[in-house]
Amino acid sequence: MTDIAVTSETPSVAISENAAKRIAELLAAEDNAALGMRIAVSGGGCAGFQYAFSFDDARNADDRVFERGGARVVVDEVSLEFLKGSEVDFVEDLLGAYFKVHNPNATSSCGCGSSFSV
């Protein structure tokens, strides 16, 4: 696996402390050192675009890898255009426990926060 260095010119995605802890826990349980949590953006959802979270040990040429405290987040180049400057967080509230993306590029989102528009 080759990590690509993040420079000030490279769009980035931040990982909150809560998200880093939860991702690291989930990755450790899988017992595969190459795994990362992939975040992708695709068309769909009630607001136009939606986030997809999955575990993936493959790396594509256009992937960017962001790390914090043992957590590894992988984002492809197309999704990164929608996610640049975002923060991935892990939230526990009355709705349950889930990953949430705080996306400064979203002009609106649905009520549950799983889809957005730009």
C-alpha cells in the first residue's frame, strides 16, 4: 500500500477523535492491517448525493488516504471533490451510533444527514 502525502494544495478530509477511535476499533476487529474505511460519494438519496461507508483493503491509483490515531480513511479522487474540507465524525445520540460527515461543500442535506446537495 502506498500512502500519498497530503500537502497544503491537496484537498483533505479530517477525522475527529471520536471517529478515529471507532474506526480503529472496527479495523482492529477485522484483523487485516491493509483495511481502511472507504468513504465514497454517489448520486442518489433524497438530497441528490449520498455517502457510502465500507471497509476496503484495495487501493486505486486515484485514492487518497487520511490517517489519525490508527484510523485510516480512503477517498477516491471524484468523491474527494465533494468531501474536501470535510470532517468525519462518530456520533452517539437518540438516533443511534453512526458516522457523520460535516461537509462545508453541502448547501443542504436531508433530515437524517445521509444525503446532501451542492
